[in-house]
Amino acid sequence: MKLWFPSFFLFFPHVHEHIDFQHVSFLSEELFTDVTAGEKYRVDLLVKTKLKGEDSLIIVHIENQSYVQPSFPERMFIYFSRLFEKYRKRMLPIAVFSYDSLRNEPSSFTLQFPFFDVLHFQFLTVELRKQNWRDYIRHDNPIAAALLSKMGYTESERIELKKQFLRMIVRMELDEAKQRLLIGFFETYVNLSDEEEQQLRNEVNEMETKEKEKVLELLISYEQKGKKEGLEEGFKQGMKHLVYNMSKKGMTPKEIASLVDLTEEEVHCLLES
């Protein structure tokens, strides 16, 4: 995450130019309790860093909001006040709205009287669904690649969206672990049907770019892994069903283990799962 932290500021270039990314450390998660509502809230991401040309530290608080919450600006202010009370540093609060609906989210929280303004608290925001995904496909940026899946696109663009996402992955030349992380995140939100996957394969085959072969390799590789994982899960479920039926007939875990070539511990795990 430390390596990808600068990538997030693609959404805030005016901030990116001021932050010294040579001095970045992640702070422990903070858990706050709302005494009146009886609910607990956990800060999503808290980072300590510096501004260029300054020795003083700043705290960057990034909060992902995945559902609509009318009181969210107030919650951001509560987070800010409690974090400031603890760290006593300048703080930059940022909210990332990642839900699917289109709204005009406020970026401030105010307390005022007709005769006096007590407080005007502001925070930076990015509403992912309002971002046009095509504006980001030329950026070799892992955060942009992953978040394409939460940006504004139509149903008819899903295949092109995934094709451009895979091209970004190929261009960035990430190691397999990072590839799996980004692809897993993307496919959580954009899961193509078998028919769409076949159309995607056809379109990749017709590409005339230098990424064509590598995109095909990536598609084939993850298709094979998906099939393997599917077979393994299918085998596990079948074995679980068999072990359960044998147990119902009065067989002991030891007897079952000897018949299905499992250890007694494995049989117990299947019966308890």
C-alpha cells in the first residue's frame, strides 16, 4: 500500500505536487464509539507524511464511504476532531464515495446561528461514479486501474471496460501478486458473463496493439486459475456431502477417513463446516 499511496493522488493533482512521498508511514487503525448511538466506527486509512520543503508532519485521513449516509459530513468532522485531539498535527481529510448511486455529496459540515457562524469544516471528496472511466485508461496507475470498476460506465461498456483494464495491467508490468490483487478487486464489481467473456476474447484477438499477446496470456492464465479453483471447490463440496451422508448412517469419523482417504481431522473439519 505504501508504494501505491502516491497513485491515489491522481484524483487530487494539486495535493500531489505538495506531498513529500519519501516520508510516508501508516498509522494504526483508530476505533471510535458513538456513545449516543451505541455504534462503533473505524477510520479507514491514516497516513503520516510531510509537505515538500517543510519539516513539520501532516496527517492524511482517507475515508471510503460505500453507502449513502446523510450524517456522513458530521461523522467526518467527529473523526477529524478526535484525530486532531490525539495527534495535534495538521490534517487533510479526504472522502472517497464508492457507492453506485449518483448524488451530490456535501464536502463540509457547518454549525451556525442566524447571528454567528461557529464552524465551517471542509474535506476533499471524490465521487467515483461521477468519474468517466475513459479519462483514466491512459494513466499507468494501479489505483486508477482498480477503481475503473467503481466509476461511471454503462452496461454496454462492460466488455470494453475490462479490456482497457487488462491493457493497463499489462502496461504496468506488475508482479503476479499485485496483478491478482487488482484483478480480484476489479472482478468483485465487474463480473462478466460467459458470453461477455467470449466476446472479450474475440475483441482482444482483433486488437492491433503491442499489448495484444500479453492481454491474451493474462486472460488465459486467469481463466485456467478460475477453472482450477472452481474444480477444487466442487471437489470439496462433493466430499463434504459424501462425508455428511456417511456420518448420518452412523459411521464414525475414523471409519469415514479410512474409506475416503482423509485424516480424521479433515473429516471433522468437513462435518463442522
